[in-house]
Amino acid sequence: MKNLAYYLLFCFLMKSALAPGQSTYAKIDVGDRHSLALKPDGTLWAWGINDNGQLGNGTWVNRNTPVKIGPGYSAIAAGYAHSLALKPDGTLWAWGYNGDGQLGDGTRMNANTPEQTGLGFAAIDAGDHHSLALKTDGTLWAWGFNNNDEFGLEIGPGYSAIAAGDYHSLALKPDGTLWAWGANSNGQLGDGTLGYTSTPVQIGSGYAAIAAGAGYSLALKTDGTLWAWGINDHGQLGDGTWVDKNTPVQIGSGYATIAAGGGFRQNGTFGHGGQMMLVNLAMAPWWIRVHRRR
């Protein structure tokens, strides 16, 4: 299990003390034991464990320094042991562990180089063993592990932002309504129950951004208030207690971006051209980051 000190050190290094020539990253994301980063020029870099090919450099060898994967990327998402990326033309690329079909290529074979698995996509996110994506037309797509129905059933159109937790999923619609589905043993869906659901259920309205972690969820409302729910055994909700919550509780106000422990996925803080955009993790407040619980 990752410890908090390691995780905070990683965030600090990514923001301020990377090696010369590698300090101009625009976006970062972390899986269980591998990391992805995009530079402003669109080049994708990866490092860490590579036993399932999650780095995407054509080998199965771990790397302790960033290795260039390729040019021309615009978004990234790191799952437990798989990776996703988008290119500006809307093509979706995936690699790494595929035992649950999380790469979306129609097989269960791991891949150690990026392979194109779709087109017409605008946003991506990766859970532990499942993947979420939004197409440019607002339709929500999902694939991978589904024991807890974390990719839902018959997911339809009209979504603007997505967030994949370890085994649950969140989504926003343009009208600010928040929807959740999947695992719920700690109340991470926020619907007032502890039962998982196989279809999206509306949690509330007035939301502008969402983040899903390991068994808990965060959200920002349009007025800048921060809300949290789910597991709280390490104080990850920030409400001054150690008690799980199965409905959103207000934590504070005046926030602009959010990030949930485990790196699973901080999306949709600000709109651009009518579309919600991925939050730049390097800009996320460090105090929001909590280590991933295994």
C-alpha cells in the first residue's frame, strides 16, 4: 500500500523538482505503481512498474525515469495497471493490463504499446479495472470489469464530465446534475444507501466538477463549495470525523479544483467551448490528495 509521505513527495516532485529538461509537464496522472505525463508539445511520458505493459514503451521492464512513449497526445488516464490516452483527432488509445477487458480492444490480452481502440472521443478516465469515455456527442461509454456494475447499463447521451473510482463511477450532465453507479459499500455513490446500483442514479444538482477515489467521492458546486462522501477511515472526507458518509456533506467553500486519492480522475472543473475539460492534476491543491487505500 502506498503511504501518504510517498504520495505527497511524488506530487511535490512533479510540481517543482523534476530532472532538468523534464520539468515542463502539462498534465500528470498516476495508477497503482506507474505514472503518466504529458508535455505541452503533446509528447507522452511514462515510468514505474511495467509488468503488464502499462508504460507502453514496447517492453515489460520497469523504469525509474520517464521514458517517451510517443507524440501527438492531448489527454491521459492511468488505471490500476492499464493506461488510456486521447489524441486531438479524437482517437482513443489503450495499453497495459487487459484481464477484464479494460483496454476495450475486444480481447483479454495485455498490450505493451498503445493500440487504437476507438474514435470520436472527447474525454477519458480509468478506474481500477474499468474505463470510461465521453464522445464528442456527449454519449457515455464504458468497458472492463463489471462485478459492481461500475460501468452501468444502457448509459446514454447528455453527459459532460466523468470520473472513475476504483469500483464506482460518477458523471455530470450539462445542467449540473450528478449521477453515480457501481460499488457502494462505503456510501461512495452518495444516494443515502449502501447498496450498489447497475444504472446511474441522480445524487444532486448544482455541481461543476467531480472526482472519484478509492471508495469515496468529491465534488465542487458552482458556488465553489466542496462536498465529499464515502469511506472516511483515514479522514479522507475532510469533515473532521472518521465516519463514512453515504450522502454528500459540505467540507468548505472557495475551492477551484479537486483531486481524489488514487489518482482516479479529476474532471470537469471549468467549461471550454461548451465542453467540460480534464483538470490539470499538477495544479490541484496538494492537501486534497490522499493516499490510495488497498
